[in-house]
Amino acid sequence: MLKVDALHSGYGRIAVIKGVSLEVKKGEIVALIGSNGAGKTTLLRTLSGVHPLTGGSIRYAGQSVENLAPHRRVALGMIQVPEGRQVFADLSVEDNLRLGAYRRGRADSAKRLARMFDLFPALAEKRRNAAGVLSGGQQQMLALGRALMGAPSLLLLDEPSMGLAPLIADQIFAAILDIKRDGVTILLVEQNAERAIEIADRGYVLETGTVALSGSADALRSNPQVQAAYLGT
């Protein structure tokens, strides 16, 4: 579904992504782990088009997309959930969700809205509340739901458990597995490497803008380097 080849990106003269190549197959959860400053968020922003690349290629569903504007990538089904949630604080929960479906028809939007309230019951209870008064966990559910309202084929998830209590993070990871069962392919950036590998099919380890390791979730979990650097074992 996604094939990235020799991708380069950065900020001015500062190179952040240095020749990254990776692929995500249909139906997978692929985890991207690494320390702070490794370039994970920049990579996702480059894939979704909100940050420019300086070299390499991005192919999505067989189509070259590196020169497409972000909204064109959204129309193709590549949708990002940004780090820090970035909900519209003054709008209601329901309006935030409906904004995610701005490209969908009214009937499809109503169907998807019902699915979001089924997936996240806490949002159904607060559908008329302003998004800004939600807890951090509820805002993360809302950010996920807003992206799903756009009917993604590929979901780019950036640090979905960041700042959440363990119990709430468990709910988010459970929801990610539900989203996969709904047929959505997922590229997951996550600081909690242990949990990311736990739910992923495969993974990549990013270090200073390059892929240092890759393999199945089981292979990464048993790799001594990964254990020492990211799993605390």
C-alpha cells in the first residue's frame, strides 16, 4: 500500500530524514519506533505532504504521490492523526467529527458518525460538549475519530498514547486494533515501543533519520539492541 524509497527531508540546511526506505502492506500495522529527535514525526509529516521532501519517492497504492498536495493525498485515502491531537477546541465533539468527513456524502457521514460513537462511547456521551473541555484521552479518541470519518485506507498515527494514563492508553491501543479489523492499514509512530511492537505486525527502528533495524514484531521484540534501547530489558 505504501512504498517509500530513499526519502530525504529536513529543515533548511538541517537534514532530518536521510534516505529512509520502508513499506507498509495492506492490512498491516507497522510500528515506527525510535528515540526523541530520531525524525519520526518529520517522516510522517513528509508522507502526508505537510512537510516537503528534498529527495526520494513515495508511492501509495501504486501511485506516485510525493508531488501531491496534502488534501490530494487525503482524497486518495492517506490520512494523518497529528501528534498532540489538535482538535478544534471551541467546536463540539460532533462538529469536530463531521469536519473529518468534509469530502464524504451526507449519508456516508451519518453512517461513519454512528460507527465512531460505537467505537468511542465516551464521545457519544459528550457529542454536544466543546472539544476543549474533554480529557486528554477523550481528545485523542476524537482525533482518531475525526481522521476515520474521512474513510482512510492508510492511517498515519503520530504518538497516540503520548501523555495518557496507562489505563487510557490501553483503550487507545485496543481501539487501534479495532480500526485494523475494520480494514484500515496503519503506520504507527509511538514512543512506547513495547506497546507499539505488541500490536504491530512489523516494525522499523529509526535512529538519527535513518532506518537502523527492521523486521517482524517478534524479531524486533527478541533483538538485544531493541531490548536494551527501547524495551528496558
